[in-house]
Amino acid sequence: MRHDSKKLLSHTIFGEDTYASETAAQIHGNRYAAFETYSNRNGELELTTDDSGTHFRLWSPEATKARVFIYDTDSGGNPTNILEMTRSAGGTLTASTTDRLYGKFYTFRILHNGRWLDETPGIWAKATGTNGRRAAIIDMSQTNPAGWTDDHGPKIESITDAVIYEMHHRDMSMHHTSGIVNKGKFLALTEHNTRTPGGSSTGIDHLKELGITHVHILPSYDFNSIDESNLLSNQYNWGYDPYNYNTPEGSYSTDPANPSTRINEMKRMIQSLHNAGIGVIMDVVYNHTADNDSSNFSLTAPGYFYRHRPDGSYSDASACGNETASDRPQVRDFIINSVRYWATEYHIDGFRFDLMAIHDIETMNLVAEALKEINPNIFIYGEGWTAGDSPLPADRRALKENVAMMNGVAVFSDDIRDAIKGHYCNASDRGFATGKPGLEETVKIGIVASTAHPQVDYSKGNNSKLAYASSPTQIINYVSCHDDLCLTDKLARSMPETTDDERIRAAKLAQTIVFTSQGTPFMFAGEEIFRNKKGVHNSFNSPDSINAIDWSQKETYRELFDYYTELIRLRKSHTAFRMTTAEDIARHIRFDKTDATDCLISYAITNHANGDEWNEIRLVFNGGNEIQTVKIPRGKWLVIARDGNLKADGFDYISGGKTTIEPRSALIIAKA
């Protein structure tokens, strides 16, 4: 759960009509069932340009009247033309002009229940000016960088082949040590040969060096909390407060007032990452909007896009003031066509759904189906929980417990997260990797990607009591992300008496478990260089001094970076860590009985699992403070990891027998 700021901006109203706000109760009244009787119109709406002119179609079933306001500029001034809309089919109103209005801006305004509501760019604006208050009419083909038609992301056979790196645009480039010119901008990831003062690579070259396959970019659509007319004030926000879902955020562009600039620069960023062999996953927040009555949804079709309580107030499963109603046809259609638009126009390779359980299962299945038609390599995952209760019945929610009902959709594993490092909401709580006993079975649940396994006792799981995933392709494994304490800060708070070196050992062990477990590994940007956020857990609007990655730490913690690099290389080199069926996991993973039960896990991946070149891989994790001893079968074993060191190609051999495991470390050995 997060708390997002909401900024109110003034609206300029023209003409003789007066604006009057309606409360949710006035909008909703006692007509809940009436929403189900609305006429619907599938597909993208609102603006079309062709040889016959410019055409507008607004879906607003209860509007008595509607108008289109045409402007010369993105803000200020009076409209140069006002078009009266007429009622058409499917709950829409239309208006047209024979002029092709490229370079102009527009808004809609509806008369509802006898009152003219505020102007809105609509819900389908694909280009906007400053702060997104007016939609823009542009030729989208002119926003494409050279070579765009040949652009595509990496092809992967399964989501389990991905290594995901979650980043925020400002975090990656704002620090003075980044060596990046376009700080905080989309263009930051188009710059090559950027270096720290000490000569280490940063930016996109750093990502290539690390070896990740995909970046997960925090919200990059137009959000509400940053004043794009005052970028010199260096405002910061994660962006979980949606305003215009289908246009890029202006503060990440070099010229927010120019609608084409933000689009072109985002495409250039995506193209640059694709050229580097890195896919782009977009964080999407269809579960709520930044505002309630004054949102673009409410100003277009009052009440319809949201769930409400019986008294007419907004339901709030998002803990951000409202929740959208994905189970209603026009909301579902909007979500599906919005992600389709990003996948086709921007070549997005995947989508991460914020608070996905606010959405219904049917919608998420239709999202996956629509996206797979565009790109079979695309993937979808999200948070399998809500931040509060919802009128949507639990058995219809896209919860992690229901993921087996969602084909092609994955969920985050809070099981492995909390078991490895300690509970997310208790800073001092320790986990398996930091010496807390009793979490071994929950870690095993993570290792087998929450699938059924004969040696895993789900009744002993801390977060889950059943094998809820039908396939490892449905699970995203992680120990930290932008939410809550990052791993470095969590270790500092839960292990205050230890040194940096001891906490680094715990960090290595934690990520070794994540990256060798079945499912898909996910990491938070900068943790490979021991990035911290100075103990701030909810840094959604904290300054760059808290959030920006200090790239000089790459020299300070180079040994940790090298460990991450080898860990990623190990996973990418061996298919045994990337199985795609629950049956294979149950067949090929065998857990050992150990003399010690506290903070010790030992298991083998056997019989060339998933076609791996190694016949057997043995992994032993010791999260305790003491040396532990295990019995290894006799033979010539290649040592991959031992005592905080890891080399994907191996660095030594052992012959088996009784083997000691150092505190807070992993032993990984293999034989052909």
C-alpha cells in the first residue's frame, strides 16, 4: 500500500455556463443497477483524423449535451472554436470539422443532470500539453524515431527466462555521479559511455554490464502530482496517481509543452533499450485515479468508472481515495485497449499491474489474451492483493490465490520476500537470510514457485497455506522493490549491530535464493551497488537526495556488483533454474533431510532438469550465525558458490562428504 499526493490545479472555464461540482452521492444516487444498462462502444474513441477532417466521438451515455473546445495553445487563452456534439450510437456523442486540426488542442465538456461539468481532455488523450489539461492533435507517425518500424524487444521463450530490474527515471540519473546529461529524463537511457568520476559505467551501459533482460519502469504515463510548468523546482513522485493513461509523463521530457516531444523521447528511450537487448515493462495503475469527482473518468461518464459503497461514497480498495470498476464493460474495454495501444504504438514488452487484485479475473485474462495476440513474448504480472476491501467478491478478484485461474498472468511472491528478509511492515523483523529460525518451509514455498511439491508442507507457510500457482511462470520472486524498505535499509534496521560486510553477506544470500528459485527473479535498481534510501520506506515524494542512486558506490561495493553479475549469468546460463511446469519442479527438485533445522536448507536439482547441461545441481543455504555441516554425495563437484563468492563457470572442485557451510552464505555445486 502506498500514499500518493494529489495536486489540485485550477480549471479555466469559458462562456456563459457555470461549473458546479457534484458529489459522489449526487452522481451515483440509487442508480447502481442503471450502470449495467448503459450502451457500450468498444475500442479507442474521442479523436480521429483522416482526409475528410477531424472527428470527435465521446462516450458519455448520460450527457444531455456535450461540446468540444478547440484551442491554439496548451494552456491559457480562449477557445478558437466550439463544436456542438450530437447524440450517436453506443452511448456516444460526435462532432466533426472538415479541417485537419494538427497543432491544435482540445477538451470536452458535458451537461449532466442540468449542470455543465468541468472541461476534460477525455480519457483517451494520446498527446497532451503542459500538465495534461488539454489533449493535442498531432500526426503520431511524425513522433517515430528513425528505424522505429524495425524496433522490437528481446524474444524470450518464457517469462522465467527474464531477469527484471525495477527502476524510476529520476533515480537512475539524477545523482551528480551518474555522468548523465539528460538527468531525470527519458533520454537518460539513450546516452552511452556515461561514467562515474571513478570511471565505472552508469545508465544503460551499466544495465548491459549487469546482464538483466528487462527494465520495469515505474509509471511513465501522464500523472498528476508534478507541475510540468515548474520543473526547475525538482519535484519528485513515483507516479501512482494517474491523470492521462495514454500519453507519456511530461516531466520526463525535455519540453512538456510540446506534445510530440514527450512521445518521441519515450520512444527513443525504448528503442535504445531494445538496441541494447533489454525489454521494457511498463508499470500501469488502472486500479484508481488521482482525483475522484474531478477525474477525467468522472468528467466524462460520472460515476460509471468507479465502484461505490451503498451510501454512494467511493469504495477505496486502493487506499488512494477510489477504485475503478474493471468488471463494467466500458472500463474493461478501456483497460484492454489502453495496454494494446502501449504495446503497439510504443512497443512495450510487458506490463506490471499495480494492486492487480482490484481488477477482476476475467479482465486480466482478456488483457493477457489481447496482448499475446500482438506479441507472443509479452508478459503480464502484478500485485496479487488490494490495499483495502472491495465490493468485488474475493472469488472474482485477481488475487495471488486465484492466479491459477489467470492464463499468462503472474503475481509477486510475498512468501519468499518476507521469509528471506523479514516481514515488510516490521523494520526490525529478521528473516531466514538474517538468522531467524522457523522460516525454512516458507522459503521452500518460494523455491518451488508456490507450486505443489511432495516435500513442501504448506501448512507451515507464513503467508500462504496452499500451493496457489499451477506453474512457475505465474510467480515473480523478489526481496524488495520501490515499496517499503529497500534491501539495504531493511538489513540495516533488522541487523543494527552488524557491519557492512556482514550485511552484504546477508544481501548476497538473499538474492542467491531469489535468483536460483523457480519463477522469475525481480530486483530493485541499485541494490547491486548496495543502494539505500536513508531508511525512508515510503519515498514516493521524497527528494532526490533520498531516492537518487549514488553511482560512486559502484566502486565502493564493486565486489557486490560482480557477485550480482555472476549470479545473473549463472541463471541465464542454466535452464534448470528456469523450469516452466509444476510437474518438472516436483520431478527434478529434491529437498534433503538435514541434522540442523534452523536457517538451513539443502536441496538438489536433478537429471538434467529442463534440458540443463548439468546432471545435478546442489544448493545449500545457511542463514544462521554459525557454521553448519551437511553431507554431500561423493563425486567430483564443481564449486559455483561458496562463502560469499560466486563464479558462474565455477572456481574449484570438491569431492563431497561432510561439507561445512559458512554463516549467511550459499553453497552451489554441480556435476555433469
